[in-house]
Amino acid sequence: MACHRDPFSWVTASAHYRVFQGLEVYVEGRNLTNAIARTYLNGNPLLPWAPGQLVGESASGVGEGYSAYGRSFVVGASYRF
């Protein structure tokens, strides 16, 4: 059985700020458009499927055969010696 996934856009943005020599803080947003991946068995849109789920089930609550990754944000700092 082969799976086919529709193309989808995933937008990521990040900003970095050097506080002083060696110390940098940053913020990053992933999947800012809240894209949803749609996967089908044998390329048939009438047979939705999502990895790790039974056909017709959706743990994400966005519909049968769809996987939603959701937006995520990261804030951090790094220091280099």
C-alpha cells in the first residue's frame, strides 16, 4: 500500500539578538500558518490516512486522515565561550 501526501506550506520565522559578545537570545515560531498535512492511501482522496492512526480516526480533531502539527514557539539563549 502506497501513501500520497498533498503538498503543504510550513512557515517558520526566527529573530536573534546579540546582547553582548558571546550571548545571544532568540525567539522562533514554527508552522505559523497552522498547516495541516493530508495523506491518502494509494493517492485516492477518498481513502484518508494519517501515520500511526487507523483509517478514519483522527487524534488531532481536524478531520479524518489529517494530521495537524499546530503552531509552536521557542524562546532561548545561547552563550559561546
